[in-house]
Amino acid sequence: MAIPDKDALIGPTVTEAQFKTNLGAIVDFIKPIEAQSPTYATSALLTATRPSENQLYAKALDTGKVWYWNKPVGSQNGNYWSETNLSDLDQAKGYADGKYGRLLDDIIYDSRGTKSITQKDYQAASNFSTTVDARLLKVFESSANSLVNQYQFNKAGEKLNLSFLTDQASLLIKKLTPGFEKRYLNFVVNDRFDSHTIDMIEEEQITNNLLVSPYIQSTLVINNVANIVINNNVAYNTVLLKMPPFFSTAQLQQSAARLIYDRQRIFYPATNVDILAVSERAVNFNVSTNTVTFAIPHADILAAGYVIEARSILEYFSKTYNNYVFDLKTTQNYTRQIPAVLLTGDVSITTNALCNFNAEVNAKSQSVSDKSYTRYETFVKNNLNVAVTSRPVFIKMKFNPGEVFSDKYIRVLDESGAEYECQWIADVDFNQRRNKNYGYHADGSLFCGRLVIVDSIAAKSSKKYTVQVFKCKVREYSISRLSYTNTSDGVNITTERGDVLNLSKSTGYLINSITTSAITYSGVEQNLLIRNNNGAEQYFSAGYADASFRVVSEGLLFTEIESISYNAVSQTYPEINQKFLKYTTRMRIYKNGLITVKKHVQCALELPTNTVYGVVSRVQLTTSASKTQRAGYNVICPDLKHSFSAVFASADVMRDPLEANYIGAKNPHCNNLTGSSFIRYDIGWKTANFTIAKLPDVKGWAWTHAFEINLNEVQTDATVLSDIVLNTLMGFASSNPSYSPVRKSEIMSQLGDVISGLADWYQYQATIDDKGGGIINALAAKVVKHLHKGVSSFDKLYTEFSDWATTYYGSVDQIFIGPDSEYKSLQFVSRNVSPVVWGLYQLALRHDDQVKIDALKAVVSRLSSQAYSGLIEVTTPVNSNFYAAGFRLWAMAVQMGLDTTGKYAAALTMLDGKYSSRSNFATTQNIITDNELQNIITARYLHYQVYAANNYLIGCSIANRQPTFDLSSFVLDSIHSYGGISEIDFCIAETRRNGPSTVAFIFHILMQDYDTSKLEAASRLLNAFNEYLCNVRGNQYKLWDAYSHINISTSFSDVLFAANIFADTFIIEYFSQ
């Protein structure tokens, strides 16, 4: 029987299409072989025979294998049997298995977790065959029930090292691409049972489990070594083997620098130039010379037992690499559907290099109904005198473990039923020195963060939003605004408007350029340091070290990028000799043209004395367009509809004298230099005094600042724009179904419990130091305990108050505003006297005790008069919280009938004006500052702002007056979705951060009405207060685990102030019924 031409039917060069065409011929070829061949019971009997023919096929029945007898003519007797693997379409099966092989090195499991199919690992198998085994499809179709997203990953420019735990889930790859200038990517998924691998080449990508590749495969077949030219590249210890192409060049991407790749990563894909100077295994195809060149290290040849001599080299090369498979870059794209990988147990996902990776881990839904959902509600107010148009609205959420895994399960609707696209922002830690995760629970479900929608709200109005959280997905989307080229060190984010932002590694993945339909801005953002140059400030760039970035979120509304870099070691300035500072920048690029940037700068090491005198972001937009600006706030280019706005800068303002011994004075800095051809802002902090030593900053210390660029600005009035930017549309969503008055009652009851506990602490545990030697009291808290729990009596409470007044003032009728050193100034009176006097006065009215009524009115009369003399009958203005302390006293005097001349009522009206005038404390509408005419961007002084607002609002409540400003948007912005306060962002002085009394001041702002959003915020804030009131250092109590190496000069506990301030809110609410 003649030897068949097997290679023509099923050889290694046969394409898939040819193989399908040859199937009939293969069957026709094999059938006659089996029909005409003798059979033997076993392979042993078959191979023991010695046929007389020179060529013969025979079949062994025990194995079903066909053997071939091929005895050369004239040869001696012997065993010339060889196994052909021809029976039962063995070669066809092998070919098909090879085509399926190395998809992911998958082991597919059925719904019971049992192994169903094992895919073999063939070196020559392609990741990119368009053939998919129908058995695989059925496995996944059978599992296509409703899925719950258990984890989401959004990584870009990162080498993956992820891990998670799942009972049974599938991995859906939304996006996977090698990083720029990464020739190969080895992507590995390991679970409890197996390892799954994808080997990728640059320019390949997987999108929604669909793999797209420009590569086809070709096998190196060495038939004629005479065609191979050898050059010994001694300089690089390699030999270069040059030969004609072993593939068709018709489809190749002729202009590409690299055309031939090795998916096994044995050979580096070299350019025409690289191949001549490599010292590793490499391969290249030169289009112009039509030559394939291989570089083989001398060490490889010698290690295999060969020598560096032409014949030996050829023998090594042909034996080692004959039939080796390479990938060729073509002008076409080929696709293949990749089944989701089923995972069980501990799972890890790793890569050997940088990549973009966006994926979901989906588990089977346990929901009995796809239509069931949890309902949340919030009210969002626009307190401004102008409408807010197409701005982000932030809804702060706090979810339970396992409740929801992505915003794809969430709907947001208003009262009219209109639905809004929404996107999740995972909130970072409110204590920004601690860097704890609050965005996600351990199981990957959402925890604390903000749902963002974009909406417009009319002036002085509010909108109610309903958030529906489903058990199954209510929307599906795949957004890809980020392009990650292989030709540079940057990435582009392209919005739906066509705006393109370029982030460059050379500048720490900050905004390198912005391209719009009208203009291109280059060199937009830098990190700069300030040094002391012989007493003068000098700005300089220390460069960017270890720069990286990742995609935090890419959804319907925006793409959020986090970039991280360190200051580089400076070759110019010897003091910058280590990577002292870590810069973390969060940037959101909205599809409507808004770009928001927040920067967190943390000391990675201790920053030594006299090293850094300032840290700023410099933002520059070069344009000759006409400009409207509010200096220190923003600049608008009306013709371009572009704007830049500063949002805030934090620092370490020195409020307490002892701070000079610890951190010195570092002032917030927001300086603009805007000319006819450019806009430039420096925003961050700067040392207050360059003539004295700059103190060191401890490791872990942090500062923050923020700004925004709007490429679709609708405002033309710079003052209005500052009001809109700084009054964020904010709400807290509540799942509590209670009617608002019921919810408020529940929170007040909890507050009563907290205040009663603080009263007990004052009574039984507080030290004499906590009480400032005794004068700092919690008597108002005791009044609340009486009202809330029925403990003690009015007479006993008044006696205790009288005893305290006798000890520290001489008697009740001698209480006065005295020196600060004795804790008797107006500031201390407002915390230590006014609350308890008002509480006792209300009780005296209830008990109709005229003696005590008169005594308490006398106290208010004296204090009001003194405050009026000190604040009104002088020409020197004071800060807003002093005025507010007086406002509260005058309101009490008015309500008690003590304002016989009307001067106190006039003072109240005067202060109404100061708190609402841009010429005084309201340079930005609704946000009062500590001092008059301050720019709130550099004067976020939350402690004193809410101190003033608290006393002012209490005064309004007492005197039945309508407030002229509403600080609630600012306050809601400051409260973290978990319930803590972002103090570094909102308070510029360290000694006024993280104190218990700040929470108490805020509480009345949140509890003054029945607003659902403010009530929810109050509930979360109070819960967080209870959780964190435990960090005690001497008489200093710091919330939020806030480490501070600063001691303050006061010798009493702020907890006692908090007790009385909380009591103020409770008493006002209690007696307003």
C-alpha cells in the first residue's frame, strides 16, 4: 500500500479552513486503511510479526491503533513497525484539541463544581482561534441564571496582585490589555483547584470576554539549512541566523516596527535596529530586506552541548526550534469569544507586567424576585439665590455587607418618576492620615460612598430623590473612555463631548494636556515645592518618582483616576535627598466636561527641619481668550465656555501658641496670576515666616487641596460661579421608613442617652484637670438627664448651679464676662453658662418659680449688657463666633423681655446682615467665615464656623427669628458618608481639628428642622461620635483615631463643652414642643 500524503491532509501547515475541507478526504483515507489492514488481538502480537511486504498497515484491537510496517528495500530483518495515530480520526482530534488549547488553560466546572472538561496545553495552540468547543458553550449556557456582582476590579497601569474569596463564581473580563510598551502580558487566575492563564501580546485586548487580536500564527519549518546565513555577533555574545520568511507576507502590517512575536516569551520581538544589539533570544522580520533574523545567545548553544561553529549552530537551531510557532502582526483583527472562568475558594489574579484590567466576579443570585429592592430617600437643597444647572448631586450612602455590589443594581428617581444615570464613588478615610478603607466591605460589596447624579435645581428649592437598591442588575454598561497607547508614556481619557485629557508618567500622571474642539492646553498641572532661598520663597519641581495610576471607576457619568507619585530626589537642591512626600491625586472626568481634582499629600518619611517650605499644585491654562475672574476664586473664559475654580486648600494654621513648638505656622495658599494669555493658580500651603526655622513634619502628616476645571461652563458671573462651586449639592440617603418627626424623635432620644452618659462621666469619672480646676461644668447635661430620664429635680439642679456660681463667681448674681485666663470670657460663657441658664430658666417657668426666674433673668441681663458693650459699642470688628455668642445672649434677653430699649433686637438685625453680606462674613453665600472678608477657599475653619452657626441658630430659635444664611450644604459636605468628619479637608488648624465639641456644634445645624437628609447625617454622626470618643491623651480627646503630636495650652476637657453644647440642642428642641 502506498504511503499516503498525510501532511497534505492534516499536516502542521494546514489551515482551519483547509482542514474542514479535507475532513471527507481524511475519512476516505482512514476507512480503507482500517478495512484493508490485517488485525491482531493485541499490540504485542502485531509487533511480533514480520510481514513479507515492504509496506503494510495493521490494526491492534486492544488499543484500536493502526500500525505501519515500513521496511526499506534491501534492509536487514528487524522490527520496522511504527504507530501512526491514524485510527479513529486521532490526528483530527489532536488538531481540534490544539485549536481549543491554551484558551485560559481552562478547567471548566459545571454547576455542581465538578470537573467537566480539561483543555490540553499545546505549545502551538492559539489563544485566538475562532473555533469554540460547543461543549463549553453549553456549560456556560446552563449557568446563565441571574448573577450578583460579587467583586469589581478597575485597574489601569498596574501589575495585578489581587485576591478574594468566593464559594462559586465566574470571572467576566470587561477589559484586559497589556500596558504600554509591554510586549507580552501573562495573566494568571488561580483558585482552590486550578490555574487559568491568558498569554497576550501588545495591541491585543479582551472586551466583555471577546478577545480581539491582529495576530495569526505560523510555524517555523526548517527544510533547507542552506537558506540560513549565520553571523557571529561577538560584541553581544550572540549568533544571528538570517533566512527567508517562513510565512506569507501578504497580510502583514508592513509599517509596524515589530512584526513577529513569540507568545511563549522565549524570543523578544526586536526591531530592525534592536536585533543587531541584543544579548538575549530575539526575532525580527525586516520588510525591506525580506529577511527573518534570529538572535541566539552563545550561552544557549554551549549549554545544549554544541559549539559556536556554523554546522553545530545549525544543528542546534534546527533541532531546538523546528516546528516552533510564532505570531505575526497583520492588518486585520480576529475575534474569539472567551468563556467566563468558574472560580471556587481562595482566588488570586496576577500579571507579570502592567495592564488595564476591568472585570467582574459574578455569583448566582439568591433573590427570589428580580423586582424586589430596598428603598432610600434623601432631600437635596439648593440654598442659593440662583439656579444650579447640570452639576453633580452627591447622595451619601451607607450599605450593609452584601447588600449591593455595584451601581448597576441601583436606580435613582425624583418625585416625578424621572430616572437619573448614577455612578458610585467609594469614599476614602475621613481620617486622612490613617487611610482606612470605607468604600467596600470585605466581601466586595459597597459600603460607604456617594452616588452621583447630574441634575439642575432651581434657586431656593429642594428635590427629593428615591434610591432603589435591587438584588439583580437593572442596567448594564461597558464604558471605555481611557486609551492606553504603546507609543508613549501617557494615557488619554476621551469624553463623550470629544474632549481629550492626556496624563503623562513624566509628570506623575497629572493632567498633561487638555484638547477640546476649540483649544489645546499643554502643561496643565504640576506638583511644586517651595524652598527658602536666603529668606525668599522659591518654587521648583523636584520631579516625579514611582509614578503610577489606576482607574478607580469608569461608569455612566465619569471616569475616576487615582494617580500616585513621590517627589524625586533632586539633583539641584541637596535638601530634597529622599522621597519625602507621597502625592495621591483623585481626578474625575465627567462626560459633560467637568473635571474635578483633589490632592492628598502625605509625609512618607519625616520631613526634616528647613526642608520644604510649601507644597502646591500649579495649574496653568494658556489662552488669549477674554477672561472674567474673581481673584483667588476662579476665572471664566466666556467665549470658550471654560472655567477654572479653586475649591479649598488646607494647611496648619497656628491658632494655639504651643503650636510654635510643634509644627509652626503653615498657611493655606491659593494665589492666582492671570494675564492676557494665560490663567495660573498655585494652590496648597506655604510657610508663614521664611525668616525662622521651618519645623519638621512627622511621618504620616497630611495636607489636602482641590480644584476643578469646567470645559462646558454655563456661568458667566464669576461671583455666582464661586457660590455654586462651594455650595455642593449634597444629601444623605436614609432607609429608615419613619416619618421625619418620628425619626427626629428617635435621634433626640439617642442624643438624650449620650448627654446623660456624659453627665455621668462628669459626675463620677472626670478629673479635676478635665474640669479646668473645677470651673468647666456639664450642668446643662445634667438638666438634660433630668428631662430625659427623670433623674434629680429642678431644685437640686438649681442648687448645684448656685453652688458652682458661688465657688467661681461669688454667687449667681455675680456671674459676669471676665478674663480669658480664668475661663470666664464670652467664649467660655457661651459654652459653660448660657446653656445651663437657658435650661434652668425653662424649668423655672414650668415650675412657676418666680425667684429663680428673676435670678436667671438677672444673669442674662448682666451678660447681655457686657457683650453689647464689648461687641457693639466698639468700632473694632471681631470674629463671627464672638458675635454669635453675643447674638445668643441678646436673643435670650429679647425673649425674657429684657430689651426695654430695643437695642438688642437691633443688634440681632445688624448681625443678620453681617452673616449674609459679602462685605462681612458671607463672601460666599451661605458659608460664613471666621473673620470678615475671608476667602473660604483658604479659610475653612469648620470648628469656628459651626461654633458661630450653632449659637446664631439657637439665638434664632429662642427669639423666633428666621436665619439669613444656611450653612447646611457646607456641613453635609464635611460629614463623611460613614459619619465621621473630614477634618483635614475642612479645618485649617490642627488644634481645632477632631474635637468632640465640633460634633456638638454641628448637631443643632442638622436638627433644626425635619429635613430627611440632615436627620440621616445627624444619626450617622452621632453613631460615629459614640464609636470614637475613646482616644484620650491627658485632657485632650481626639475623635476619629486622629493622631496628633501637638499638645494644646488649655487645661480642661473639650468633652465637657461637647456635653453642654449637645444639651443646648436637646433643651431647645424639648421646650419648643
